[in-house]
Amino acid sequence: MTEKNLIRAYGDRRDDGIIQISFTLPVAASEKAKEAAQLYCQKLGLTDVKVAAAERAADQYTFFIVYARSPVIIDYNEIDTPEISIKKLGFYELNDLIEERLARKVVVFGACTGTDTHTVGIDAILNMKGFAGDYGLERYPWFDAYNLGSQVPNAELIRRAKEKNADAILVSQVVTQRDVHKENSRQFIDEAKAAGIVGKTTLLLGGPRVDHKLALELGFDAGFGPGTKPSDVANFVVHQVLQRHGKEAKGTHFQGEPT
Ligand code: B12
């Protein structure tokens, strides 16, 4: 039997259970609203509740930040979740690797698909300037990156990618109301199956509410969430492409910092 690793939230001291939460209630900002926030937190099972901020969010809406103590204890060793672990190569090393092993450019297509207009995330990954000081894929001389923009129908993205024999397709989904991101992603996978590219083209899903586990469940090869850097995506795609072409042993991915 595995040993337990019981953990609680850390606030000021180890195991004090102190957490910070934020939420909005549909009432105007007032002392009564603060009391409502207190009561709400108590009903969540929290104690030592302190309403640190209560700000008007809109007419009849107040946004709260609360500190409180949670009794919850979890066993960290019970958690088993898929995770992308990869030893990242730096910009120059990765380009050199593509040149040496593949001797052609890696072709990627990306878009924000369905009804979603939020392009900032996919732009951060693909555009020349990149994100957080990390170059986007357009900047890599050994990548050919096509960014089709927003509200692109799934079938159109797949058709355009197939025309260029794309190695990878990047789907961005930001709006999650009524799980529209999942519904649209499932529709993308259905289209990809019909087009015969599943298992041949690397299919990536990304967005603020996406994680690797969700993407795998939906049928993608990997998922990338908030804070993803273009170099994370570039490294993942290159290793997948090399492995698909038998130019790198499977399971070469392992954890580590960029060299
Ligand atoms: C900018 C913005 C807009 C702009 C978008 C402009 C544009 N060209 O993109 C405009 C004003 C048009 C807009 C419109 C709307 N928006 Co808006 N918007 C935002 C805002 C403020 C920022 C989003 C953003 O740019 N984030 C920055 C990027 C860099 O982060 P990111 O997307 O997470 O991307 C990173 C990762 O997730 C990952 N990633 C993302 N995609 C991919 C894909 C792949 C393949 C990979 C590998 C990685 C990856 O890499 C990126 C870099 O790390 C957010 C609130 C917020 N603060 O987040 C609301 C927000 C996303 N919008 C929201 C809403 C509701 C809307 C509207 C529906 C509003 C309306 N009623 O009209 C419309 C949407 C219309 C539509 N059909 O989509 C909600 C969504 C709520 C929900 N749960 O679904 C949010 C959260 C605001 C809120 N709190 O209510 N919006």
C-alpha cells in the first residue's frame, strides 16, 4: 500500500488550512452584502472568515475576496493525472534538431474555432513576438506556422491543414459558457476522424480552462492551459513529429528545464 501524503492549504504556517477565495454575489455592495459573503463562506464549511475586499462589480453585483480556514485535508498520493513531461530544448537547439532529424520544416496550423473570437491565446503561441519573452512559432526558422484567426469552422481548419500536410493542428477555445468549448472540441475531433487525420496529425487543444487530462478525454494528443509558452508547444510538437516518423524513440519525453 502506498504511504499517504496528507496535505492542507498553507497560509501563514504549514497546515493552517488558510485559503483565499474570490466570488461575486448578485447584490449591491453594502455591509449587508459583506455579511452575506461571510454566511456564504460559513455554509461552504469555512471558519475564521475575513472579508478582505468587497467591491462593486456592476449594478447589483459585488465582488469579494475572502480569507478563511478550510478543514479539508487531501492525500496527495491518491492523485493520478496525466501530465506532459518533457525536457525542453532551447530555441536554437530545437531548430537544429528539426534540421538534423527531419530536414524539412514542421508545419502547424492554428485557429480559434467555432463561435469563439478570443485570438490572444493562439496569437501568443503562433505570432512572431510570442508571449512572456518567449518567441512564437512564426519566429522559428524550422517551423511553418499558419494562424487562421478567430471563428474558424473546425472543418475549414482541418481542410486547410490537410492541404499543406500539416504536422500539427492547434485549436484554441476560450469561451466555456455551457461547456461550449467541450462541445466544439468534440465536433472538431469528429471532423478530424472523418478526415482521417487522427493518429497521423498531432492535435492540440489549448485555452484558459483546458488541461492535459481534459484534452486527452476529448480525443486530442495534448492540452495546454494558462501560462503556456510557445516553446512548450514547439518542443511538444517536434518530439511528437519525430516519434511519428520513427526518428526518435517513444517515451523520450522526460522532465527537466531547457538546456
Ligand atoms: C480580451 C477579451 C475579449 C476580447 C477578445 C479579443 C481578441 N481578439 O481575442 C473581446 C472584447 C472581443 C471579447 C469578447 C467576448 N468575451 Co471576452 N475576454 C477577454 C479577456 C479580457 C482576456 C482574454 C485573453 O486575451 N487572455 C490572454 C491570453 C494570452 O490567455 P489565454 O487565452 O488563456 O491563452 C493562453 C493559454 O490558455 C494558452 N492557449 C490558448 N489557446 C491555446 C491553443 C493551443 C493549441 C495551445 C497550445 C495553447 C493555447 O496559451 C496562451 C498563452 O499562455 C477575458 C478575461 C480574462 N481576463 O481572461 C474575457 C473572457 C474570456 N470573455 C468572456 C466573454 C463572455 C466574452 C463575450 C462572450 C462577451 C459578450 N457577451 O459579448 C465575447 C465573446 C464573443 C465570442 N463569440 O467569442 C468571458 C468568458 C467566460 C466563460 N467562462 O466562458 C471572459 C473570461 C470574461 C469574463 N470573466 O466573463 N473578449
